[in-house]
Amino acid sequence: MSRWNNISSKIGSTLRISDEGILRALPFAAWLSFLALISIYTSHSADRKVHEIEQLSEARQELEAEYTETKEKLTDLSLESKVLRKAKELGLTAPTERAEKIVVEE
């Protein structure tokens, strides 16, 4: 233990840290601690935003895929051949004569 006391006394005498020196450095240490906390908070906040953006991007991709599939189905169902087939199932036929224009006079 005496060896440790000897080493610490040599370091203390070399650095000459007194209570007054510690008190003078305390505000600066507090300022550095405050800046470190702000840095950590902003880092976590940025990580949180990155994860949120990633989730929104995945949701957007899913919605785009759903939109594309629905559009393809609509295009497929609106083809003339499909419409004629569905009309035939319902007993409807294509008109043989041209439609007449109805004019309403006031």
C-alpha cells in the first residue's frame, strides 16, 4: 500500500491538482458532459428517423405493388373480349344496328 501512496504522491506533486483547480475545471467538465449528452441524443434521434423512413419505404413499396396488381386486373377485365364473354353469360348481345341520336328541343 505504501508503494501506491508513493506513486500517487509523485503524480499529485507533478500535476499539482488542488481543490481550487478541480473547482475551476468543474464547469468545463459539466459543459463537456452536456455536449456529450446532446450528441448522444441527436445520434439516437437520427437512428430512430432512419428506422421510421425504412418502415415507410417498405409500406410504400407494398402499396405500389398492390396498385400495380390491381391495375393489371382492371386492364385484364376491361378487355373487349372479356367484356363480350361476360355479356354473353348474362344473355346480352352486341347491337346489330347503330344507335340513334336523341335530340331534345326546348
